[in-house]
Amino acid sequence: ELFADPDYVKTLIRTLIFSSAVALSALIPALILAVMCERVVRGATFYRTLIVLPYAVAPAVAGVLWLFMFSPSVGIVAYGLKKLGMNWNPRLDGDHAMALIIMAAAWKQISYNFLFFLAGLQSIPKALLEAAAIDGASNWKRFWTITFPLLSPTTFFLLVVNIVYAFFDTFGIIDAVTSGGPAKATEVLVYKVYYDGVHALNIGSSAAQSVVLMVIVIALTAIQFRYVERKVHY
């Protein structure tokens, strides 16, 4: 009955899109920041501390911060967007609401990814990069042919972790910012489990959805244990 429900199928597709967007939005900036901080000589500890600080913020608080910045009535970012001709309103526009929770969720996770990427960069043998530099490889080529391949186990691990994070740990952000609205535009699987069980009192459906979520996270964990140890050798 669950998979025959068109609303559940829509929520499942929405969750897949949401989790992919959050994972990419959190991984790419974290990698860029890690590469930049790795090259900093003076004040490196200070910059790293600033980047890690958002991870200490609770999900609900992170959601409220972003909601305040993008509030159509008092938000400074929403005011700037309005000056540019964009009428931003996540309370009424489903696409705006989804973009807002993606940004808030990704911002919260960037610090976590940054720590792992930075540790991975520091473990790469400097002799490989120096040899490539002597051979005339540019910074960009050294990154794509040496640094990034050697970071592939870390990247794959973080990809799985970020997808699991988007599936489960974004509940607080969604509940604080949109409560699944408007018109269920931001209702992902974990929030649908809560809403159907607590508000709609459909305990059977909520329990079945919980089992589906459990199967998904078991599958992701199995994939992670199967492939995360594969390394690149030169």
C-alpha cells in the first residue's frame, strides 16, 4: 500500500533530489575550503577554527538563522534579492522553501566535511606533489591527477555520510523552517514519518515508512563498508 501511494512516491523522489543536492552543496565548498586552508601559512589555526564553528550549531538553530536571513519581511538576503528583482518568499513558493532548507542543511554540514578533507590532504605525501611540480604540472593538474584521486576514499566516505545526514539529521531544520510546507513541497521521508505518525495518527503507515528508511540506511552502510577502503596507488 505504501508504494502504491502516489504521495509517498513523490516524497521518495523529492528526498532523493534533496539528499543529492545537500551532499553536493556540502562537499564541494568543503573541499575548496580545505584546499585553501592547507595552503595558508599564517593564521591557519584561526581560519580552521572559524570554518569548524558552524558544526556546533544545533540543526533547529541553523534553520532559524537561515530563515531569519531569507525572511521576506525582515531578512537582509531577501531584501537584497528583492532589490535585484526577485520576489523571494519561502512561505509561499515551494521551490524557494526547498532551496532554503538545502542551503541551511549544507551550511551545517560543510564544517564536518572540511575536517575530513583537511585530514586527507595532510596525509598525502608531499613528495608526489613536488615531483609533479618539477615535471612542470600546474596547480590545477596536480590537484586533478594526484590530490583528488588520493582523496577518493575520503570523498566516497563523506558522500555516503552526507546522504545519510540528508535523510535523517535534517529533520530539525525542516521542522523549524518550513514544517514540510508550503503544500508539502519540503516534506522528505523522515518528516513524513513524523507527520503521519504524530499529527495524522496513521501509525501503520508511519511504521512502514520507518522500515523503508532503515533498509535505505543499511544499504548505504553496506555500500560504504564494501567500497570505502579502495585506494588509489601510484
